Amino acid sequence: MKPALAFRQPHSPASWSELPNGDLILAEINQLLAPWWPKFFGYHLLKLGALSSFVDSQTCPIKHHVALLEHQKTVNDNNVAVFAEIDDLPFLEHSVDVCLLSHALEFSLDPHHVIREANRALIPNGYLVISGYNPFSLAGLNSFIPFRRQHSPWSERFFSAMRVKDWLHLMGYEILMDEKCLHSTLANNISQGFISRHWRKFAQRFFPNFGSVYVIVAKKRVLPLTPIKPKWKLRTQLNPVNVSTLNSSRQQKKCK
């Protein structure tokens, strides 16, 4: 297995319109996450990357939404913008309740380190939401086509949902959802015709793991450490000491 660390700086898109069928991908992500936003609670929601800032989270009861951007790019007006490096978060440990990484791992230099930084900022029992391209799909096959792999996003590295979940399991996360959608190459404009709609329904039913986009919702589990007390204890033994009394001394004199 190749290491996750990239050898060149990937080109990070500023908006979904820069990606092929980006608006359709965003709509599918919003549809999958719509039932989850009301379940999240807390004080701070952090969106890492420019693409994450456009994900609709208005139904989330968390009021403070922060979008972290690496450059001064277009950002959704519903979020507070913070400009910093995505792999070096300027936040205290255990200070964020929910963290969103929407298509950020493919365009980062060290995706494993990005997840570790998000894990550091998350509180215990916080939620981590990740979306990305599935390399084992029709969209992932574009990376092997010569005239397509020269262009973004096919020129970047895709990480499978299984590999991302392995990273999360090692950090103690519980996977709550792993859904895949958009069974298409995503290279050309997807038509909304009769055949296209029925093909996606057929593929979603019989080939669910081969969707071109995956969405993962994980919960950070932190078990408190309690000291283990021994079940047995050593009992102290009392050794009586012979102490001379007045009666014993008189008896000794009589004997003499």
C-alpha cells in the first residue's frame, strides 16, 4: 500500500464549480447529511477546506459555524472564516464539537496528518464527517485514462472509504454511517434522463459499494481510565509482646 503522504502540493479547488459535476456532488452530500445535522449538538462546528464551507448545515442546532481556509477564497456567508493551514489548526485541544472534511483529503499534502489534527481539536464523543472520491468506482477509473489523469481531480490521489475507516478505528472512532452515491464516471455532465435515473437506482441497490462518492460519519469514543484496585489485601498480623505486670513480679519473688 502506498503511503498517504504526497510528493507534490495538490491543487485545492476554491469551489465545487471547479470540479466536474461539483454541484451535483454537493447536492448528494447535502442529501445524505440532512438527517444527521439535527443529531449534532454543542457549541462549535468546524469546516475544514473551501469545499466544506459550502455544505449546507443550517439545520444543525450548533450556532457557531467556522470555515477554515488555506487562502482567501470564496466562502459561504453563513460561516465565520479563519485563514490557516489545514494540517496545523489554530485551535485548542478538545475545543470543537463537530468537524467536517468534505473532499479535503484528496487535495492535502498529508491527509493522515489532517485527520490527526481534526482528532486533536475534537472533544470526546465529538463527530467527524468525511466525504471523498471512491477510487473503486467508475469515477476512480478516470485516474487510469491518459487524457483525464492530467486534470483535476483525477490527477490527485483518492483514498478509499475502507482505508479512511482504518485510520479512524486506530484513533478510537465508531463508524456511524458509510454511504456511497453517484454511480457515474463524473467526468461529463450527468443527464437527468429516464435511463440515467434508473441506472443510478439500479446501481445503488445492487452495487452500493461502487458509488463514486462516499460520506462517513464517525463518533470519537474516549473511555475514561479508572484505576483497578486489587481484590485482596495483606492483613497485618498482631504479635503479642510479653509485658511484666505487678502480679507477675510478685509471683516471681514468692518462687524465689
